[in-house]
Amino acid sequence: MERGQASVETAILLPSMLVVALACWQALLVGWTSISAEHAARAAARARLIGAAPRAAAAEALPGVMRDGLTVTVGTASVKVRLRAPSVVPGFDMALTAEAPLVGQ
């Protein structure tokens, strides 16, 4: 009787643990994207202040996997960067935005 119970518990627990692991991994990817977006926004703002191309600077500051969904918007007082978070969960689609001020103009 106990042997059958262990099999049932394993059959239920294993998929649950997989879902939790995927959710944790996705949360780490979202955090990594958020930090990378802030870094790219600051790089784009610095580039704008010295007369270089903000989009190229932002792309250079990002890991290769995040460059595809990059959008850079330059305003009068700030630079906004928008990125898509990499996904390990099917159907998960999230974009993050970071902004850096243009100081010293």
C-alpha cells in the first residue's frame, strides 16, 4: 500500500516542482532584463550627451539575447529604453521600460 502511495505522490509532486522551477527561472530573467534595461538607458543617455548614436550604445550595453526587442526613444530630458524579457515559459511576453535623464545639457 505504501509503495503505491509513494508513486502517486511522486507523480503529483514532480510536475508541480517543474512548474515552480520554471516560474523561478522566469522571475530571474525578468530581474536580469530590468537591470539590463537600466544599464542600457544610462549608456544611451551618455552617448546622446557626447553626440554618439544612443541606440547603438544601448545595444552595445545589452547581452545579445536582449538586443532583438530593443526600442530607444530620445526625449528632450531623458532617454527611454524598452526591452522584451527572454522567456522560458510558453506564452510569456513581457516588456520592461527604463529611463535615464539627460543631465549636463
